Amino acid sequence: MKNPFSNLFKKKPKSDQGNPVPQAQDTKKKEGFFSKFFKNRLGKSAVQGEEIVGVELTPTEIRLAQLSTDKANKWVLEKFFTHKIEDADANSNVLDEPDKYGEQLQIALQKSKIQTSNAAIAIPVTSAIIRVVTAPLMTDEELNKAIDTDSLWENLVQLTDNLNDYSVFHQVINRDTTGNTMDILFVASKLSDINSYTSIIKKGGLNAVIIDVKCFALKSAVDQINQLGGSIEESNLTAVLEFGLDENYVMILYDNNPIITDIFIRGQDRNTLLNSDNQEDMDALVRRYVTQVKQAIQDFETKYEKRIRNLKVVSNLTNVDTYLETFRKSLANTGFDLLDPIKEIKVPAQLEESVNYQNRSYFSTVIGLAFRKLDVFGYYKFVTAVKNINLLPNRDSMMAQKKAKVFSNFAFKGIIGIVSVVYVVLFGLSFWQIKELNGKLVDYDEIVQTHELRTLEKNKLEKDVKLILKSLKISKSIKSNKSASFRVLAQIASAVPKRVKFNSVEYNGSSQIIIKGSAFSDQDILKLISNLNGKKLIKQASLATMTLPEGQTNNAPAMKGFVVACILNLILRLHV
């Protein structure tokens, strides 16, 4: 059966105008503003929400580092610990004793008091296959199909073993739409080695989420330090030399294209690095070493027409300064500076002693790993290009779980945010409603008070009205009875005999008039009563009492006091 990807790696034709055909254009569609914003927010949320501890495993030492950012977005060394392994052989291999190093890692974690469970580790450069392959420009869909069917790596990467025996990572590092090509970074390592490292991490009590390669961890450290220190070096050009007992190589990264050249040292040279203080042996070693470094630099400068001005040196040698002086003499046009990965990082007071070393370059790998962030969306600015390497075999499922967690947290925060907004809105509305109701309550109280005052005023007015009405009634009564009163009084006056004197005439307001007076004799009083009974307006007159008048003396004529009650003729009174 014909391979459906057999024509995949043939050059695609160009149009007559010399421009790439439409199918060969850059495959990434322009993202909309909201899509990009949403993706950026998710990426940042995912990165900031993950705490990762960098773990470096060496035959003689285990190094742990954890970084965080403060409120000013500056890197802070949160945790740092080095654990010396007793009776360790510098020539031993970590993978030969996974149980031992797992136990030692557990001890180191207990001593360091690190609580983070997610770990980033790095495998040696010698355990990795690193290639940059050039392929025809493809869409992401085409690239994934080619990888899924193994046709891409079968055509571009010649592996000694079956591809299934490797853990493979790839990333497009450059797209050339003019030449219809793209550069793909291919990184692979034996599954058996990867599983051994993850087993050590698991035995130590951690969960491996990132498996990097040491050279790229160093690159991450260099880039971060340059960025933090405001280095004027080209941001797309990094040169690192690892010089020491474990590994020796030159790595030059230009436009994210890693160019790695192994530096060969003999067993005798290794013994010199370990034990010898013979200057002649040391000089001879450096001469052989420098020759290879020169060649690597020259090859790069010839091919890319870029000048390497400085090599960042990483070394685990205690006397590395002695060798660097010889390096500087041999390569006068190239600087050799020990990399200080902690120079631009804020170190708390309690950790200053832990990092107080003259040569801090051998902390570069673990610091570079601590800089790593698990960017499940591949968008965050700190984890792009070759910094995003991960050889973890189950990374896809792990990343899917992390994505789900991020979405869940993001959704939860969104729900919390919406609830908070709704709560604030409702609280605001309630506040204004309460304020409005309070205002209405105040108005109501004022109305009640006004009503009470008006009621009091009304009651008072009603009393006044009653009094006025009573007065009016009395006035009307007095007015209506005015003529009758005069007639009654006239008839009483006409009934008074000559020898009778009135002291007072009182009207009881009903139908009776009381006449008080005095007379010279009883006959005069009787005559008065008789005359009164003869009057039309008087129904009946009668003697009520008879007394001696007050102030009477024996020399004065005898005068008797009397009280006569006259009952008025009511019918006549009402109709007068």
C-alpha cells in the first residue's frame, strides 16, 4: 500500500510570480482579540497556579530549588537545598541505583521542608537525541498526521532503535514561508531512561511533570538572567559551555536552533580534573579542550555569520577559575564568564548561607528547572520555543488533566466573580432601596407627626366650633326671646303694689322667675301674688318663703322679706 505521506517531504512548487503557493502559507490563523485575550488569561492563570520544584540528580549530590514571584513580579528564591550523598562515587551513574537515589531524594525533601509535589527534572545531554530537521511547510493538522503515522520521523530522523522505544518531543521553531520550509526541533530519549528518572522522583515523594534536557535547562537560566539583568546581548543568541566532570559540550542557540557540539575528554583528562594539581597536565588538557571549543565556534560563525562574543561557563569544578585563565589566553576574542544563576534573584536572609559559594555556576541547572513553568496552553511568554521541552511520556494526558483543572478553576473563579458582581449589584440595589425606604420612613414619621398635630388642631377647632355654635345658639335664643322677656318684665312690673319693693328678679333659664323683695305687710305680698296670677304670661305665682329683711331695726317700720316663684306660661313663651 502506498504511503499517504510519501510526497510529504517533496518541495512544493512556487507560483510564476515567485511567491509561495497558497497552500504553503503560514498555517497559523490570526487569532481574534477576544480569543487571544482569553487564551492569555488562561495561560497566565495556569502558569501562576502551578508550583514546581526543580530537582537535579547527580552522582554525589541532589539539588532542590523553588522560585516564586513577589508583588513587584520579581523572582524570589523560595526554597534552596543541596544534599550531599555519603560515600558517593563521582564516576557512578544515577540510573544504576534508582532505589538509593529515591531514598536520598526523600531525605533531601524532608530536610528542605519543601511542600510542593510537582517536580521538573533534567536528563543529561548524553542521554538525549537532539536534532533540528527541516521539512516542507505543513499545516498543524498535516504535521500531526505525519507524526501519528510515524512517517515524519522515519523520513527525517534515523534512529538506531524502534521509535516506540523512545519518548519524543517536537516543536516547530521556525517557519519559512518564502522557502516553503519549516524547522522542527526533535528531542528524544530512551523510554527506559525516562521511566527510571520518573521512578526515582516518585520514590522520593514527588510527581514528575516536566522532564527537560540539561542543556535546555541551562539555556532557560541564561535567558532569565539576561532578561532580569537587562543584558545587551542578542536575545536570540545564547552560547553555553559546560566544563567539568559530568558532561562537556558547547551549546549555541540561534533563532531557537540548538547547535550542540560534544567536547571529548580522555579518561586521563578526567583524572586530571579530579585530582591533579600539576600545571603541565592542566595546560595540556586545556589545549586539547580549547581546540574543540574553537572549532565549534568557528563552524557556527562561518555558517551563520554571527560572532560569539561570550561563552557562559557552567562547571562543577572547585578550581575552575584556574582553567578559565588559560581559556581566556587561548581564546582572546571570546569571553569566558562563569554563569551566576542567582545574581539577579532575590535571596531571603535565611537562604543566603545556602548559596554563598564562589562558584555558583553548578546551581544553574536546578535554577533553570525552577524557572520552568508547566504551560499547558503553550502561550505564556516565559515558556516559549525550546524552553518548553518535556519528555514526560504521559504528558498529553497529564496536560489534559491540568487543562481541565485550569478550566475548572477558571470557571469557578468566573462563577465566583459573577456571583460577586451580582451580589454587589443586588447589594447596591438593596442599599438604595433601603436608603429610599429609610427616606420614606422619615417622611412617614413626619407625616404621622404632622397628622397628630393636625388632629390636635382639629379637636381644638371642633371644641371651638362647638363653643361658637353654642354661643350662636344662645345668641339666637336670646335674640328670639328678647321681645317676650320685655313683655314678661313689663307684666311683673305692672303687678307690683305701692308698698312692695323688689330686690332682684332671677330667671333660671327654663320657665321660672324668682322674685326677691320686701313688703310692709302680708296683704301687700298677697296682693302682689294675686296681681301676678292675673297676668297672661304668668302661669302661676306663689310665695316661696317669707323672712324679715336684713338690717331691720326696732325703730324702723316692719317690712317682711319674701321670695315669690313665678312659673311662666311655656306655650306662650315658645310662641312669642
